[in-house]
Amino acid sequence: MKSLKELFGGGARQFGMVFALLALVLIFQISTGGKVLTPTNVQNIINGNSYVLILAIGMVLVIIAGHIDLSVGSVAAVVGIIVALAIRDWGIPWWLGVLLGLAVGAVIGAWQGFWVAYVGIPGFITTLAGMMFFRGANQYIGKSNTIPVPKEIQYLGAGYLPEWGPNTGLNNSTLVLGIAAIAAVVWVETRRRRSAVRLGAEPAPVWVSAVRVVALGAVIAYLTFLFGGGRVGTSFPFSGVILAALVLIYGFLSTRTVTGRHVYAVGGNKVAASLSGVNIRRTNFFVMMNMSVLAALAGIVFIGRSTASGPFDGTNWELDAIAAVFIGGAAVSGGVGTVAGSVIGGLVMAVLNNGLQLMGVGSDLTQMIKGLVLLAAVAFDVYNKGGRTSIFSRLFKSRGGDGTANLTPAVAGTTSMQG
Amino acid sequence: MTAGTTQRRPLLSMRQITKRFGAVEALVGVDLDVHAGEVVAMVGDNGAGKSTLAKVIAGVLQPEAGLIELGGEEVTVPTPAAAHALGISIVFQDLALCENLSVADNIFLGRERRVMRGGPMDRDGMELAARSILRDLTVNIPSVRTPVRELSAGQRQAVAIARTLTSEPRLLVLDEPTAALSVVQTAEVLTLVQRLRDLGLGVIIIGHNLADLRAVSDRIEVLRHGRNNGSFESATAHPEEIIAAIAGAGRVPEPRWSTAP
């Protein structure tokens, strides 16, 4: 048991969620007779959900800080129509359209951040107003028309990485990404061991690290073959690359930077954070503004995938993003949640949708099942320690631990600390 | 120990501190001396001005009149940040900790160390420093990565005190540190207070439990209606005398320092 604990020590929660996702995939793979794990299907899952997963990344920071953002779907829609119209009617290049869209997102975010952080209107109310206002703005600006977007924008939402180099039987871009990901896993593991040594703790046995690296590496290698082995011209989707980059950036931001730490502190205990010198207003402003910028990006990716911007884009996206975050282990009361967990939570929803669809389950039953899954996830949260730990950490507790397993007692007077 | 320290210049010296809230006189001409390596207990009935005095020291409140000297130099403490810069730290009654963050995260909250200017946090460095602070206090906390919500009330108090030590203060004010604690946890915190004294800090501890305060402090200062109402050697004073001073009955001994040369 102890060695199992060590195997999953450090990021145990993420490991648990990955297992839940894998279990779901396997169940559907078997019950659909192998339709889930085909290159085309997994590419579709990423392409069809990347915009919600991008929203989930911003939403988890908002929820950790103790707020909620209901306006993301409408913000994505209004940015989508502005980008589409600006490119078509003003004739600006596609990249300028993207920058314009992100800038509009930033302005909208600053607007909402101002009301939440500096006036003190609850995020729920501010963004409920934003949800109505920006939905209307989308239809007003676009006159409820559907506006097509150019090929370059379509590439952002539905494109594949280029084919090049020798014939390996795979898409070489995907192959390079896979190799880079495996290298990153090895690097992170060696860093983890070095950090443990620096802290004067005994690093986990070598075999534990080896098993961890091999297991993760095998999964990545399999995904590389799956995504890269489709028909020629397809690969790991470009929107997936955007998503992966965002997961890395925001994972780093939330765990390694002062800004991220303060987001957790504000959500955990606003008064304590304030007394400790954390700038509450700036932190709240940051999470709200950041959310709208990511909503803008999600809107651009979506109009790319659907090849046009329409008056009903983004309907109910906020609910999908919020569901993903809570399934991913965030606490309703704030202060708890992870970027990676939220993306995995979003993938759980996406796989559920996809698998049920492949099984021929109608959208009526699919909605009902998704609703129950969300309720069950949060019920477990509430049941367990007053809503402050995730369903997955509970499900996998016996194998998990909370990442402290490798650390020697703080005050045991370890001799290695003396020097 | 107290005999030796009285001969030296006090770390903190407050003279004739007066603070009013409208017509209410919270503090009237209060004097207080604290030496390095000395624990001074502040006692008094509810509304006697203990917490007001603590807030004046910590820069939360401004006195209308009076003189504050720190290390022999006259100072003003206009803000909590200024108090911090002068080496004065205060642990408030309601602990200001984020339960969702780890012990090390809480100890450095708002004062995070970075690997470089504008760069990411130096997490290893902060965890090492947190461990060394907790070891100096010989606090029994399993890991600096433990979330604070998993700690006992006594351990949280220790973390709150450890928080203040990151800035290496000279004077520490503890406002009712044992108010919500069990007997065992109270004993742990009192041991902690003695360790702070051994580290050479001046400590002001505010509280109600005379037995605890006599055990841990070198001197007990009594406030009554915002005025000095007696100063007692903890080792020799009788509890009845102190209670009489708190309640306003019986004789009022002259403060020891007023008769010293």
C-alpha cells in the first residue's frame, strides 16, 4: 500500500481523474464495439470540445476565487461576430481579426472586472447582466445574420497539423508533439526527485519513478499513434494544440506564480488574504478579465470550427464550462480546484456525450445522464469534508494520498537540513 | 532573568499613551515597557483597553497623545505596514489563515519569495524556510505541505505565530492566543511563547487566564478603565493581588520601572 501511495504521490488527484476518464473511455470502447478509440472519433472529440475546455480553464480560476461567470457564451458570441464582420467588411487580415477579438475580450473583461472587483457587485449578477447584454449585442451587431469566416480562422478551429518529412506511417507533426510530451514527462519526474532531495526528503524509490514515467509515456505514445494514424492530412487537431498550450500556461500560472497563489488565497479566506497583504481587488479583476479573454479565444476557435459566426453561438456554454470545473474537483465554496482537473472534467463530459451518441442514445437521455453525473460529482464533494475535496480524490483515496507522502516531517530535525 | 533585563534599555517603551473614541476614553496615560527576551502579560477586565493598546502598538490605531520608543528611538506607527517595517508583528485573536492553502503557503502568504524579480515563486525556498522557522519553534506539524484545514486549533495558532517570524520581528503581540484552545493546545502555545522569549523577542501576550499567564510571563501589567492599575512580578505576585487590581479593589502597587533609577 505504501509503495502504491508513492507511485501516485504528487499530483495524485490528477492521476485519479485520469483513471476515471480512462475507465469511461474503456467502458464506451467495449459497449460500442470499438467505435470510440478511432483516429477520426478522437479528433472529433477534441475539435468539438476544445472551445468548452478553453472556457473551463478560465472558469476554474473564477470559481477558485469564489465567483462565477455566466456571460462566457455571450462574450464568445459577440467576439465571434465582431471578428467575422471585421474580416469580411473592413477587409482586415485574419490575424488582425484574431488580435481585435482578443482585445474586445479584454475590454469586456475589464468592464466586468470593474463591477465585480471595484464596485463589489457579485460576479453572478454582473455576468448574468453580461450574459443578456452581450447576447443582445451579438444579434444587434450581426443583425441576427450568419457571417462566414476565412480559411485561416477555420484552421484555428478545425485544422490539422501539416504533413512533412519521411513517411513514418504517422503524421510527423503529431509524432514530434508526442515525443516532446514524453520528454517533458521524464523531465518533470527528474525535477520532482531533485526537488525532494533539495527539501531534505527521501525521493521515491527509482522503480516508482520508472513505473510512473513508463505508464504515462505509454499512454502518450498510444495517443500519438491514435491521433497521428488517421487518414493522410489529419493529425492531432490544431485547436488541441492551442488547448494543450493553455493548460501548460495556466497550470504554471495557478501553481507557480504569486498571482495564482493569491487567487487561491482570495477564494479560501478573503479576510485572511487581505490582512496578509494580498490585493483582493486586483486578484478579482484579474480572474474576471482573464475569463473574458479566454471566452474571446473560445469564440474565435468556435467560429473557425463552424466556419461562420451566428446569432446563437455560445448558447449554454457557460453551463458546460461550469459543469466541467465542478466535475474536475473544484469546490463550490471556492479556494479549491485545478486547471488540469477542470480540463479532464470537461473531457469526461465530452467522452460521455460522444460515447452515448455512438451507442445510439438520444440527446434526451444523454442530457439526463449528464445531469445526474454532475449532481453525483458535486454531491460527493459536499458529502466529503463539506465540499472541499473532489470526487476523484475520494474514489482513489486508497491509492492516492495528497502529495505529502514523500515529505519527511517538517520538524523532525532531519540532519540534512542543518547544512 | 527579569532582574537582569530591567537594567537594560527597554525594547519598547510607551509613555502616557492616550486614545479616545469620541467621548469614551479607551486609554488614559498608559505606560508600558517591554524588554528583549521578556514576556509581558496584559490583563484586565473586558473593555479595560488591552486590545486597544495592542492595536496602537501594531499601527492599527493612532493614539491622541503619548510617546512610543522602540529600541531607544522615538517612533510613530501610522500603519500596520509601518509596524511591520519597525519589526513589530501582531497575531490577532481571530486567526487570519487560508484553510485551503498549505502551512508553508500560509506562512509566506502576501510575502511570497520569487526565484527572481517578477519571476515565479521560489516554492522550494519557501518550504525550506517554513520548515526551519517551525523547527526553531519546535512545533509539531507533520509537513509544511499539509493544508491548514487539517491542523488542530493549537497547530493553527503556531502557524499564525510562525507567519509573523518570516520578517524577523523584534516585538511580537499576541492577542488572546489561547482563547479558543483546549487544555493541551493551550499548553502547546504557552510553550511556544517561552520559545519566542528564548529566541530573544519581546513578547506582549494578552489574555484572561491568570494561571496560564503567570506561568508563561515575566511580568503582569494590569489595565483598568484604560489606566495602568498595577505591575506584578509573575513569579512572586499573589493571584489575589492581581485579581484585586483587575477588579479595582485593594492597594495599587507602583509600577516597578517607575521606582528604578
